[in-house]
Amino acid sequence: SQQGEEDPQALSIQEGENATMNCSYKTSINNLQWYRQNSGRGLVHLILIRSNEREKHSGRLRVTLDTSKKSSSLLITASRAADTASYFCATDGDNNAGNMLTFGGGTRLMVKP
Amino acid sequence: DTEVTQTPKHLVMGMTNKKSLKCEQHMGHRAMYWYKQKAKKPPELMFVYSYEKLSINESVPSRFSPECPNSSLLNLHLHALQPEDSALYLCASSQEGSWGFYNEQFFGPGTRLTVL
């Protein structure tokens, strides 16, 4: 079953613009992760934010987490054509070990050169 | 070595065939996972192995049978599959972090399975 919903489902921007993707989830979490997937390939971990954190940065990525609203956002700044991919949020829900991830529906990002 | 490998990359099988998918990691991770992903959908968790023991089975049909021969290897045995089982099968592994929680998962490239 899908724990998270992502918004928008698809996003098309020009190179150099910023891209923002949102994720909402339903149950309490230990952490929330964002992954990237190029077409038909495996997922690549981007960033993990713990439930007691509100914001985290990694290079051109900025993730926020609002546990009161059960939502997170991923911001990619100064996008590049190579950022074209699907982006998924993943939560560990009620699983105490945190090793049972449930993925959101994903946002398909296209960055036009 | 920070890689999870999966073989084969592509597999076509009939409904009466028996085949196996293989996954290997040498990062010392003690949790390994199988996911199923249909086109334009998110990955869905199938099985979790923790310290070589099956810890989570997400109500997967018995025609899928996982096996963890050792801490580096994970297999998925397939038998009497249906055409709707055609999908990308992803393997992943993760390390137990502080406080006993698991951290990010490292994914393999997947096996594209087609059932005729």
C-alpha cells in the first residue's frame, strides 16, 4: 500500500530553474528519505531526514520536513538536464526498525536544455 | 565496493518455467530487500531479510520464494508465474545505523522480468 502521495505527478522546467516536489504521508515516521530513479533503472538515495529534523541540505538539494502536517518537500536548485528522472519519497511508517520503506507515487521531472 | 549487483538484467519466462533472480552486495549490510515495480509506479516491498532471516513478507504469493544463502547473497526463486507478474524486480541492502534504526537503502539496477 502507498504511504505517501507526491505532488505534482509530473513537472517540466527549463534548465537553470528550481524544481520543487512535495510529499505527504499518513502515519508517524522515524525518518523520510528521497530517492531518484532514471528510467528503468535502480533507485539512488539522495537524502534522509529524521523526524526530529526540519531541514537538510545536500549540494543543490534542500529537503524540509513538517511532521505536524505529515509532509516533506524536495527542492532542486539550478536544475540541469541530467536531473531528469523520477523522484520518490519513502517513509518507514510504523516499522520500528526503520527498514520497511513505503514509497510515494513519485514525481516525474523533465528538465529541458 | 558500494554496489549492489543483480543478475540477469532481463529475463523472459513462460508460466511453467522455474527461474531465479540473484542479488549480491559486499558492503557488509545486514538487511536485504526485494521490491517489485510496475511501469510508472513506485517500488512495492516484497520481502525483507535481516541478519539472513526473513523478517518481513508483504503477503507475497508463494510462487515467489526468497532465499538468503549468506550475508552477501539474496535470491528470488520464481515458479508458475502469471503475466501480471511482469515487472522490474529490484534488490536493495542497508546497514543498521545508530539507535538500531536502518538507514538509506542501496539499490541494484534491477531485473526486467517478462512472463509470457
